[in-house]
Amino acid sequence: MVLSKAIGGSLPLAVIVYRAELDVWAPGAHAGTFRGNQLAMAAGTATLAYVRENGLAERAATLGDRMLAALRGLIPAHPCVGDVRGRGLMIGVELIDPDTGAAAPGLAAAVRRECLDRGLIVELGGRHSSVVRLLPPLTVTDEQATAVLDRLADAIPAAGRRPPLTRTRRTPMPDTPPHPRPPQPLHPAPHTRASPTPHRGPDPGSVHADGGRRPRAVRSAPRARASPTPHRGPDPGSVHADGGRRPRAVRSAPRARASPAIHLGRVCCAGNADGGRGV
């Protein structure tokens, strides 16, 4: 027998129960990569101890019989209740169509909604989801069990008066062929960057009007900065109209600044009207 869920006290835990004569493995004989959750094992041990010390198994049987008797008393007044069955506090109320006796999942869903409106959460199960299931905890009190029975008894006739839900069917989309996509290359060629080296040969794509090739302009070398020393030789790049070379003008030396001393002699900077020097 396999036990799980509530035995772990809300933590993930499962227990395998078998007879002692089937336990033929020695300690440590079975091992694997999966291990139990130590926290869940501690919680499961405490849960089993609490169940044993407080007699929750015996209480579940007694309280479950009382709830089953109360729910079966609804059958004569509500023909939609086809059967009430369970063991302990795990109880199921099966709802049927009174006219045909078939399962009534729509009515069960309506009962669940009415229970939720009254603050009671129930679950659906069984064939065609037509069984209302009650799964209270083992620690449920007598007052809480009475409230569950009263709310469920009110929800069943209210569900019969509730209009059924109508589901709108979606309009199917027309089948349209997908848009064709152009074929993509599996491995596109990487983008190559232009070489920084200038092209110094002829341009094969540039052609003169007469059919000949026109060389591409050669990228000149960076211009050198002028030397601070004055150039005193002829300029080879300057040519006279008659074909001769014309020397470049010589850069004169920087002009000396006048002395701040006072000149006491004659003034030689003024010129006469006749071109001579004045005294």
C-alpha cells in the first residue's frame, strides 16, 4: 500500500507499507541516486505521531459516518443526488439527471459554483466529473463539519435554479496558405572590410571614351611639413614661360629689432623730394 499527500504534513512525502515477511533486504542492500527529503521525513514522523496520539483515525471514521448519513438524507428531497459514498472523511456525492439517470457534469459544476459563493470549496471527480468530493482535514471540528453539510444542502437546490452556462464556439479561422519566404543561405559570407592600403594600379572598371584604360588616381603620400631652415636653392617645380627654371625666392633672415638706445647723430631715414637723403 502506498500513502502520500497528507501524511507529510503539507510536505512532499510518500510511504510504502508492506508486511514484515516481505522485507528480505538487509540494511544498505538497496541504494540509488534518489534520496528522501529529510525535512519531509521529519514532518511525516511528527504527523504520524500526532495522528496516533490523538486518535484521528478513529475520529475520522466516526465523523465520516455522521456526514454520510446526513448527505444520504438529501436523496429523497433531491432526485438529482444519485449516490453518496465514501470512507472516513473522504466522501463523494454523485449528481445525475433525474429523468435519464445519466451523469450530470453541468449540474455538478453549478453546485461547485454555489458552494464557492457560500464560502465552501469542493472538488469534482468521478466519471464525467459529476461527483462532488469532500476532502476535509483529519482535524476538522464538529462545528466545521456541520457548516459543510448545511452549505452543501443549500447549494444543491440553488444549482438546479441557476441557468446553465452557455459556451460560445469560436469561429474557425479560414485556412490561408503561409506566405512563402525566400530561401536563405545556410552560411552567409562574412562582410569583409576594405583594406587600408591605397590602390595604386589601374582601375579595370574605368575606361576612356576612346576605349583605353584610365588609371585610377594614385593616393599621394602625406605632405611633409616645411623645414624651419629657409630653402636657398632653385625650385625644381617652378618653370619659366620660356622653359627655364625660376629660382624660388630666398627667405630672408629675420629683421633685427632696433636698439632701445637713443640715436644722437643725424637722422638718415627721411628722404628729400629730389630723392636725396636729408641731413
